[in-house]
Amino acid sequence: MHSSLVMVVLQLLASNCHSFPFFNGFHYDHVHSGRSTGNEKGEVHFNGMKLVVDTPKDALFAYRGGNVTLPCHYYYEPELSSTGRIRIKWSKLHQDNTKERDVLVAIGPSNRSYGEFQGRVHLLQTVAREASLVITDLKLEDYGKYKCEVIDGLEDESGIVELELRGVVFPYQPFGGRYQLNFHDAKKACEEQDAILANFDQLYKAWEEGLDWCNAGWLLDGSVQYPISLPREPCGGKGVSPGLRRYGVRHKLHHRYDAFCFSSSLKGKVYYLNHPKKLNFEEAKAACQEDESTIAKVGQLFAAWRFLDFDSCNAGWLADASVRYPIAFPRLKCGPPEPGVRSFGFPDKTKSTYGVFCYKMS
Ligand SMILES: *[C@@H]1O[C@H](CO)[C@@H](O)[C@H](O)[C@H]1NC(C)=O
Ligand SMILES: *[C@@H]1O[C@H](CO)[C@@H](O)[C@H](O)[C@H]1NC(C)=O
């Protein structure tokens, strides 16, 4: 789109070699010739107008279930008192920045939102020339880069806003243990535990915060890695510095590993059910139902532990038939000295008895 405009400008330059005010952006005659770059006489009245779109340089952080405003403002250089009809378009860039998806398009007072954003987005225009986007009830998948595009006649400028979710990354192995999941299984396994497959940045951040896991797991980009804080022989070697160990991109169908899942804060609450006796897995599920809740998922337990300091030295069943317990305040007889969600793996569903963690909406 811009290249054809460049052609027009160049042609005009060639035929009208007078002095132009020249900026880096495009120029058009706003006042005299209705936004065209020339008039019938071939005269050009550039007045050096430039549209600038302003978005924050730093990423914004938010929580799942919360609301966020992605700031976007535009202005003209030099200042312009009135403008015509502005079109504002917000889109979300795909993780590899190649594709984008429409989020919201607004022309004057009318607007339209798309796909999973329908009903969850609106523009915030509290001051003149604001085009900020409000997203409500944030989903785990909402993190990423958003493009704010302002279109005023021939001018089309945009800025990027990056949204990150505060969250928790946890390694996941299904029943049956290590290295059972191809990429698609891994994605599904995370989703079944109220989480999504983590991306590289999320795993990296978790490693910075101390995550250490000696089994390789899938990430969203199809690569397989694992985070090591304490270098040791079976985990990539003792002499190697701490960091993410990479297996690189693997075959999504044929190769099998664990998964790294990502979850953020939680609507509702997770609790250890007060119950007179220990339960097997089926009894545990039924007991939560009797309490008008459901058995908690692994991602929900991690979110409660991470964001609400949920702490229970009693182990309980979870929805995937694993048994775990969350420790926010390490103490004697509650496992290792670091905070964490401890796992007993997948005990026998009928013969083993434990407590249960339930989850209640709101
Ligand atoms: C988000 O916004 C909606 C509607 O604007 C409001 O009902 C809700 O309470 C807000 N949520 C939070 C967490 O602030
Ligand atoms: C967008 O459209 C909705 C309903 O279609 C309307 O309530 C709202 O005021 C419009 N404007 C903005 C800026 O979101």
C-alpha cells in the first residue's frame, strides 16, 4: 500500500521540483485538495502532515480473568485541529509474527469485534485521539502482540502493544509416567488441566524463578527443552552452566516427551475438602460433587499455590488421578525446604486412599 503512494509522491516530485517540506512520513494536502496529493493543475499543496501512532514500549502484565487496557494514542505532526473519519483496527499477531487476526475494527461510533474476542473487547476513548483497547475476562491464550492501526484517508500507521500474563509453569507427566506425549497430546494434556502449553518466554521466566526439571517437555513452538538450575550429571552434565537445555524442534507426531504447561490466576477457589475419612479416586470425585464443586485440576492447584499461597500438608486426589499437595510455607514434615507442589504420582485409583482438592467457581 505504501509503495504505490511512494510512486505518486516520486512522480509529483519529478514534475514539481519546487521546495517541499519533507518529513520521513507521507505528505498530503489536507486543507486544499481533499486529501489528494495534487489538484487538476498539477500543483501540490503539501503541508507536511504526518500521522503518528503511540503505544507503550514495555510489555503490559495482566492476570487471567482480569481486564486490561492496551494503550494507543495518535496525533498529527504538526498538530491538526480537525480530521475526517478515522478507522481504527486492532489485530493480534500470530506467535511467529507472520499472520494476524482481527480483534476489533471501529469506524466512527460503529465497531465490530471478531472470533474469541467478541463481547470481550471495546475501545477506550477518554481523551481525544485515543484508540486504546480494553480486553475483559482475559483468557490464557490472550497473551501476545497486538497491533493498533489508525487509518486516516491515505495515512495508515500502527503501533504494537505486548501483553503478557502473569502465570505459573509446571511440568506435566500423565498417568504412566515419563515421555508419553507427542506434541498434540501435550497440548491436550495441558488444556485438560486448565492450562495451555507454555511458550519459550514463559519457561525461561520460570527457570529464572528457580524451576528445575530433569525431563524434557514440549513447548508451544514445537521445541523440546528442560530447565536446570542445579547442573548435574543426568541432566545435561555437571560442568554445564544452569539454563534451558534444548533438544530443538522435534517431530510433532512421532516424538514423545513430557509437557510444560502454563496457567495463570484463577477465578474461584481450590480447597482441601474436610472429610471424615480418606477416599479412593472415585469416592474423592463424588465427595467434591456432594460439596457442590468439582475435583480440582492440576493447573488449578498450581495457580492457587502460586497466586494465593495455597498451602496444605495433606495430599489429595486431583482430576487426572494424581495425588499432590501444595506447600507455600515450607516446614518440617512437609517435604523439601523449597515451596512447591509435591507429587505422589498416580497411586492405585481403587486401593489407595487420600484426601481430595476440590474447585469451586466464584
Ligand atoms: C472487568 O470489566 C467488567 C466489565 O467492564 C467488570 O464487570 C468486571 O468486574 C471487571 N473485572 C475485574 C477483575 O476488574
Ligand atoms: C461499539 O459498539 C457497541 C455496540 O455495538 C457500542 O455500545 C459502543 O459504544 C461502540 N463504541 C465503542 C467505541 O466501543
